[in-house]
Amino acid sequence: MKKEHLNNGMDNNDLLPMDFYLSQNFPNPFTVKTKIKYCIPYKTNVKISVFDPMGNKIETIVNEEKEAGTYETEFYKGNLLDGTYTYKLETENYLDYKMMTLLKK
């Protein structure tokens, strides 16, 4: 995973996030892989999971304790079919969902 800083949810004085933030994946729609960025304002356990169009969890792509900061992870389609998938950022005190679309190449 690569650590980067984002403008959204950031305090420009110290470049640490002030709030949790889950970014829309890019590119979206995607064909092979996509990037998901997120901000964590303090040290906490972080889980990012991906769900199929029926709501079944298909993969957990992040499941670890993270320091305050902004992070980026990639999701690879593997053998998934075209469709709209959901990804979820979950911590002890925060929960957010976004949708992403997988298209055939």
C-alpha cells in the first residue's frame, strides 16, 4: 500500500486528516484494477471490504491497524463479472460505503 496525502479532509498545517474520508475509486468504471483512497484521523483498526451486486462479501482488501494518515489501496477484478460492486470502509467509530462499476475490456 502506498501512503499519499489528499486535499479532502486534510488540515493544511500538519497534513494529517481531521476526519475519516472514503474517496470514490479511480478509475470508475474500471476494467482490470482500481484505486481506493481513504483518510484516517487517528490510529485505529481499519477494514475495507468489497461486496458483489447481491451484497455478498467477496474480499477484504485491508484489515489492519493504521496510523493517522491518508492511504491508497488497489482492487483487482480477478475473475469477477461485470456489474456494480460496493466497497466499505469500517472502523470502530466510522462506516462508509461507495459503489464502483466493473466493465469488460
